Amino acid sequence: MKISNEVKIGIVALLTILVFIWLYNFLKGKEYFKKTAYYYSIYDNISGLAESSPVEINGFKVGVVQSIELLNPESDKILVTFSVGKNFKLPKNTVAEIVPVSLIAGMKVHFVYGEGPGTYAYGDTIPGRLPESIITRLEAELLPVKDRITALINSIDSVVSSVNEIMDPGFKKNLNGIVDNLNSTTESFDKIIGSKETELKTSLDNLTRFSQMLADNSSNMSSTFSNLESITDTLAAADIYNTVLNLKSGLKKTALLLENMNEGKGSAGQLLTNDSLYTNLSQSLESLNELLKDMKANPKRYVHFSIFGKKNIPTD
């Protein structure tokens, strides 16, 4: 069977219209091929909520606002229909709260989960709530700040007025003189710095060279520090403290010995301090010397022996 061109054009046009309708409803948040459930809420004021606005749970999108309409012609209540995925269950006492997306991005619905018991069935009406508008809250928070800013501006105006009253021509002249002096001082500093620029550069170069020298000799410095540490360890192992204590004890004993000698205690002290002992000793040595001289001069007087017997020794 041959299909005419008119039938082909009609089929293409019908498919185009269906795709356009599906795409339009998809952009509005209606998805025909996704399993969704519908819930309702009634509000006195929706504060700019629009169809296709997101429906969220703790910031996570779970659906969209399907439609918004008056509950009935005689009522000022507004019925809002939500399209939510069937995999989300809403506990009883959940509230559909209208909140701002941001200051300029419109409104959205936020499901505030209740504590049950049980869950809402598909098609149930959920309590709706419109909290205090963010603009009202901002106004309430910013009003004290506004009053403070106004008071601050009034204070500044009064200070400026007082300054204008104080700023007589003489004061202005003095102030101008102070500014001129400051400018002159600044110029002087500039001249000084300019004249010493070469010296400053030289000093900076020297500092740079010194830093470079330290960096180049870091290994040698490390070796020196290691040697110092080794010497310190050796001194610590040598028990310098006990050695000094022993030296101190020896010096004390030496001082005591010298003190005793000065006071004439002991043989050495008597010898150093007692003149009679020295005199007696000198006389004894002198007598001994005379005896030795006589023995040398007259040995027979002191030593005698005979091979044949004892012989009388004449006496002088």
C-alpha cells in the first residue's frame, strides 16, 4: 500500500505537535513517563510562588509545583498542587513551607518533615505555611543598623560643623604652614636618601655577600659546631666538677698547712718560727763540725787498734 505525501506530512506534523507539547510540559515540570504522586496544599498567600517552582527536602529537589489555582470562585484561598516522585514518602505532620530561593530568584516549596505517626497517602492535602517574608526579616534586622548609621552621620555632621567653626583664617594659615613644613621635610628626606643611595646600595651588596658567604661556608660551620659539640661532650665526660672540688679541697689543706706553719705548729712551724731551735741546731752543727775537724787531725785519739795486743794509749 502506497502512502501519499499528504499522509506523510500529516504524520510528521502530528509527531512534531506531540513532541512540542511534551517538551513544553517537561519544561514546566510535568513528566509523563516518570512515576509521580500528587499532593495538595492550601495557602492564604503564595508570595510569588509560580508553576514549575522546585519542591525540595533539605535542599534536595524531589518534585515541582504542578499547578496553582483558586480553591473556588467564592474563596480567596489558593490551591497548590505538587508533583513529587513516588519513591518519597511524606510523614504525617509534614508542612509545605514556601521559602525564597534567594533574594532575586523567586520562591520554592520546602517540605519540613513531621514526626508521624504514619505517612500521607497520594492525593492528600498537606498543611501549607508561608513564613515571615525575608524582606520583612531583613527590614527588622537592618532597622537598628539604619538608626545607628543615621546617628553616626549626625555626629559626623556636628563634628564637621565644629571643625568649620574652629577653622578660622589664622588657623588655616598655620595648618598650611605645617603642611608646607611637612612637604619640605619630605623633600629633605628624598635628597638625603638620593645622596646616600650609593652607600645604601653598597651596604646592601655587602649584606648580600655576607649572606652568600655564610651559605657557602655552611658545611664548614656545621663541622665547627660538631667539633664544639664533641669538645663539650669530652669535657662533660671528664667530670670537671669533681676535679674542681678536689682541687678546692687540696687548696684548703695547703692553706691550713701554711697557717699552722706560720703559727709555729709542728716541726716545720717550730723550725720557721722558733729562733732558739734554729740557734741550737746551728750550734750543734758547729760542734759537730769541730769534732770532725779534730777527728781528722788526730785520728789516733779516737780510733786505736793493735795486732799483737792492747797497748796503753798515752794521755795528753
